[in-house]
Amino acid sequence: MKRLTMIADFLRARFPLEKMDLESMLMKKEVPVHKMSWAYYLGGLTLLFFTIQVITGLLLLFYYQPTVTEAYDSVKFITEKVPGGYVIRNMHVWASSAMILTAILHFLTTFAMKAFEKPREITWWSGLLLLFITFTFGFTGYLLPWHQLSVNATKVGLQFIGAVGPYLPGKLSELPNKLIEIIQGGASIGQETLSRFYAIHVVILPLAIFAILGLHLLSIQLHGMSQGTDDKFFRKEKFFPDFVVKDFSLWAITFFILFVLAITIPFDSFFAYPLMEPYNPLGSTPEGIKPEWYFYFIYYPMEMLPFWIILVISGVVMIVLFLVPRVFGGTDRKVLRFVASIAFLYFVIMTIFGEAIFNLVKGGY
Ligand code: HEM
């Protein structure tokens, strides 16, 4: 009973619903102005890319066929034959990478600004879930065109889940393989896998993200923007109309840039294998297959280090991320900025030089 009361008190302090009126949410809300204020735009940018994903994704659904015999051809048809199809598909692919990038930057800057502090723990935890869902969108979407690279890269991704098994005790060791079977819908990749990835990508994840995003945004509106700086004196600007006008202007510029990119540069041209052949189960695995760029930060270390080290580090990082409001509650913002910068630097180095480092290490054996 005491525990229930504690949970109720915790939730009442995080969701002061009496503040739920348009006046406090729009008219009274203010945004601090200081040298890290630019970071307050990153959540909104992520939201813009998510909105673009929903709209372009719905349009792609008109023509995409989730069957192993038709998926590849339907994507080719969208790209080559459907009027505007190339732009819609290219926007969806560009915006998926952009959304992941802004979500990562938003995650690091909210950490650096100590925006996770009481009473914003639920904003932080829901944010972590959003980040996980965003990556899962990328992973599941990659399989849908059903070409050699996408299917083989998915196989590799799933193998990593299976590799966790031997490190778990007793019956738990069977869990990863069971999970793969559930995701895959059978012993190997095939129609069931495509159907499941499709269901996850277009129904389950969107439902989950809408619910969690709702919680995230509600909690932000109830508590307003966090101070974000250690400075005692700083200006504040009105959320409405000052910040909103700048936010929407940034959205318009970003949308314009994305649109120009989508009509001029096919995202596929960055792949080692632009829209390659349809998947052939009897065909050979393409050489040097790797996941999308946003997984390199974990993929290359997995290729270079013993798997148990990766497991220990990932486990510790996940626990620490969950406990951030408690572990870093009393930490100076300067230290938080330093930790976030190191994390960002690591991400950039692994993304740009991961392959070179991998070749260097492999060549050294
Ligand atoms: C789909 C992904 C996400 C979307 C669409 C989103 C959206 C937003 C928006 C619109 C804001 C208000 C403006 C701002 O402060 O930037 C915000 C604030 C916030 N977000 Fe997110 N977010 C996402 C992911 C994350 C992640 C991954 C984290 C961290 C784990 C996070 C933690 C926070 C926190 C702590 C705030 C409060 C900032 C403050 O009070 O200063 N969010 N988010």
C-alpha cells in the first residue's frame, strides 16, 4: 500500500494535470536564451522528420507489396514508373537517416543540458524508448525492398541477437534464438520474416511511437523547457509566438533542403550496391555487407572485439542510461557536456573511420 502511494505521488509530481490548460501551455511557456539554446530546436526537428516519415510512408504503402516475389519489383516500380514515386521514396530514405541523426543529437544535448533532472525523468525515459524505436524503424525498414544487401544485412543483424545466447545462464540461453524465430517467423528468412518486419514497421512501431511521443510531449508541456545552463542570469523568450515562429521557419528551411536533396541525389548512390538485384536465396552473399551507417558505432566494435566485451559494455551503458536521472542528478553541467562530447566524438569516429580502423586491426592479425 505504501509503495502504491509512493508511485501515485511520483506520478502526480511528474504529471501535474492542473497545469493542463492552453494558457500555461502556450501563453505562459518560455524558452531560455543562452549559448546552448540552439539545442531546444533538435526535438522539434526530429518531430518534423517523423511527420515526413509518416506521410511519405503512407504514400509508399499505395504501391509497395510485402511479398518476397513482388517487394523488390514494387520498389523498382515506385522508383521508376510511379509519378513522383522516386521523390517520395528518396525523401523517406533521406528523412530516416536525418531523423536518426537529430534524435541522437537531441539525446546527447538534453543529457548535456541536464534536462533529465527531476521532474523530467519521464521525459528522459520516454525519450530513450523513442530512440530505441527510431533505430528499430531503421532496422525493419531496411529489409522491405528485399534485395541481396537488405536481406543479407538483416541476417547478420539477427545473428548478433543469437550470439547473446551462450552468455546467458540455464534456460535463459535459449531466449535469443526463440526471439529470432519469433521475429523471423521460422527457422530461416523468408516470406514470414518479410510479413513480420512489414507489420512491425508499418503498424506496431507507429502505434508505439505515437503513444510514447504523446507522453514525451505532454510531459514537456507540463514542465516547460528546462533551464539548460548553469548561468544565473539569462534571458527568456516567449514560446508563443517568438520561439514557435523560429521553430516553424527552421522546419520550412529543413523541408526545402530535404526536398532538394530528394530530387537531386538518390540516397541509394551512397550504398556500395545501389538498388541491387532482388534477393536470391541460392545466390552468394555479397562481399563486405554491412548495416546502415547509423549502426556502425556498434557494428565495427562487434567485428573487432570479443563478443563478451561488447555485451558487458552494452549492458552497463543501457543500465546507466536508464539510471541517468539518479546517477548524474548532482553532476555539474560542464562534466555532462564533456561526457556528451566524448560520446559524440566516438559516434563520429566510428561512423566515418570505422571501416578503416577495422581494416587496420584486421590487417594487423
Ligand atoms: C522520436 C524521437 C523524439 C522526438 C520526436 C522528440 C521530441 C521532443 C520535443 C519536440 C521536445 C521539446 C523541444 C526540445 O527540447 O528539443 C523534446 C524535449 C525533450 N526530449 Fe525529446 N524527442 C525524441 C527523442 C528523445 C530522446 C532520445 C531523448 C533522450 C533520451 C529525449 C529527451 C528529451 C528531454 C529530456 C526533453 C526536455 C528538454 C527540456 O526540457 O529542455 N527525447 N523532445
